Amino acid sequence: MREDSDQITIVFKSNREGIPGTLHLCLDHIRQKTGNSPLHDDLMAKIKWVIMELLTNAVKHSGERESVLKIGLTMDAIILEKEDYGKPLVLTGQDKKKIMWPLEEMVRPLDFPIYHNGMDSLCVRTDESGRAVFFIEQLAELEMPALLSDTSEHFGLLIMTKASDEFAYEHEPDTGLNRFISTFYFTQPLP
């Protein structure tokens, strides 16, 4: 663990047994850094969900023995980042079309529906740099997902997108670095 005044960096050995201890370390750091201004319980629950999903993602999908989790605090936000050099993100849309990183030039920029849970549709928007920004569109009518077995594939992304004020993915093709970024804005700046 390396700690600066406004950021902590934690090397996570990508194993399930390490998730609870790493989660507590992260939450304790956030509580300590926001001590005079305790965060609302709903916000802390959302942060906890995202940290759990980032750590679970490291165990299930990265294929690497370790990942790096960074927690940054600014006057108006908490920023969680998970970095690894594992397999780049591959997304399969509702129409079975796939996009994968690094993105080819012909698929930039792109809005791409990924998954829906019956009430919300998880979508991704890529930009010219290949950065993926996830967002939710509410479905006009209640729809049952076509394949409930797909739930596990993108459900974690749905959770992180719904919990975060902003949720994005970046891939650096030159280095192979993958980065998931979750941002939570404070309703009032920290003192």
C-alpha cells in the first residue's frame, strides 16, 4: 500500500480470499479521509458495491495475479480506479455483436446497448480515444431479459454504472493497461 495525502494505492492479489480485507482497507481509508464530514450511508453503500465489483472483476476476468486499486479524494469527489494488465474488455451487445479493446477505427465513436435487466438498459458510448463511458437508459416498458443466463456477464457493469455518478473504461494499447474508473460526486464539497 502506498499513500499520498489525497490518494491511496493498494496492490490486490487477485484472489477471492483477499476481497473482504481489501474492501475494509478501502472503506476505512475513505472514512478516515472524510472523518469530519461523514458520507451519507447511501453513498457509502454505493462505494462499497463498486469496490466489491472491481475486486470481483479482478478475480474473475483480468487473468492477472494482481491488480492495483486507487482511491482518490478531491474536494468534490471520490474516484476509484482499478488497473491491471490482463485481458482487455470485450462487450457483447444485446444483438450478439461484439466490441473489444483496443477498438478498431471503424467502431469509434459508438453507442452500444449491452444488457438490460428488465427495467434498465446498460449502454456504452465510446469516444475518439477509445474510452468507454457506461450509462443507463430506463426502458419505457418492463421487458424481461432475453437470456437470464447473460445476467452474470454484464450484471457487475450494470451495478457499477448505476452506483457511480460516472463509470468508464480505458485501455492503453501501447502498454496493455486496463483501467476502470468510478466517480462519486459529493453534494457538498469536503471542508
